[in-house]
Amino acid sequence: MGNREALLTGAKACLREKGYDRTTVRDIATAAGVSMAAIGYHYGSREALLNQALFEVLDEWGDAMGRALVPDADGSSKRHFEQMWESLIADFTAHPDLWLASVELFMQAQRQPELRTALAEGTAQGRRGMAAILESVPEDEVAEASVRTLGSVQLALMSGLMIQWLSDPAAAPTAAEVLQGLRALADLAR
């Protein structure tokens, strides 16, 4: 592994352990086993490296979520959908700094146009990925209408649940409560 890859791996580890704001250049360099100057040489700045690392962590998480949500033999995804919500909550509680870092990324993007563009692209991929996961089809086969509806709503629900778990874990809804709420919303929408 070269210095560039080692820095990215180190930055991912730091994001998981310390979060975005508390990770220093020294932390990343130490985790990567390289000099602090290597960050500037390969990425330009701590922020650029952390942004790329966070995007990759979130992409890896999305891929893992896609593999986890596979329909049952009878074609039903109901239990796997429930497991997805349980897994999300477990991830929020196990890695709150990582999820806080994703919220921090949105705030940073308000002041950095290039980051905002990258974040918009990542959000679009997230909508498409969520729709693909829920429809059990490859991403390139998801209809644009599903991306705009199913993918957008799923991403919004996940983001809202994450915010609740980050702000007040003791009062945040359980997976069963989320599903009960979704059923109630579906009844209202009929």
C-alpha cells in the first residue's frame, strides 16, 4: 500500500474513532504511518482527505447494506427490511462519531462549493442505491421515478432517524417503532 492509500485508510479509521472535527493531521499521519506532509502532498488538505474518506466509508456502508437486504426465497423482503432498520440503529449506536461526521460534512458543504457538488452527487447516488436495494435490482435498472420517490423517502427516513439517535438515543425510536410508524403513514396515505 502506498502513502496515498495508507492515508485514506488512516483517515477512515480516525473518522470512526474520533469523528471529523476531532481528527487532526497528526492523528491521520500516525494512523497511516507516514509523515504529516504527505497529507498536503497527496490530498492538499486534511479536509479534502477526510471528505474523501467519509464519502468512501458511506459508500462502503451502502454496499454492505445492499448485500444485507436480499429478498427471502419466497421473494419477500419484509423481514430483511426490518433487519435493515435494526442494523441502521445498531450502526448509529456503535459508530456515533462516524454518523456525526456525515452531519458535519453537510455543514462544511454550505461553505465549500466543490464539496457541496460532491455531496449532491453522493446524495443522488444514495437515493439510487436505496431504491435499488429496496427493489432488489441493480442500480442501473432503477427507474428514475423510483429514485425520486422510493429512494428519496428512504434516504430522508434514514437521515431523520440518524439525527434522532445522535441527539437523544434514549428517546429515539426502535426499529419496531419505525416500522409501526411507516405502517401508520401508509394507512394515512391511502
